[in-house]
Amino acid sequence: MSEAVRLVIWDLDETFWSGTLVEGGLNENIHYAETVKELSKRGIMNSICSKNDFSSAREILERLGVWDFFYFSKYQLEF
């Protein structure tokens, strides 16, 4: 019996998007935003585990229109 996927945790640099944010080599045209939206439609939660600066990553994810598709711990958002 297989267990259904309930959560996908994304790294950002060279995983969710092409390039690295801190080095300025980010290609905003290559990313998995549509995949995150589709997973969300299927009831699968998405979260992020990344060393990137929270505010900088948020800015890009908002531009890509997927910020609201990610779940974050309340603890992290208070910092």
C-alpha cells in the first residue's frame, strides 16, 4: 500500500528556479511555479527550505505569482 504525497518541500536555487539568488544569476523564466500551482490544486502542500534571504526570495516568488501557494511555520515568519 503506497502513501499519498501530502507535502513537497522545495529548495530554491538550482531546484525551484534556475540560477542562484545571492550570486545574481537567477533566470526568472525557468522555474516550477506552474507545478506548485498544480500540486496545490490537487491538495498537496508546498513549503520551502532554503538558505536564501527571506525577503529577497519572497519578492521573487510574489513576482512569479506563487508566494501564497507556500506554507511556512509561524515561528519563522515572526523573525
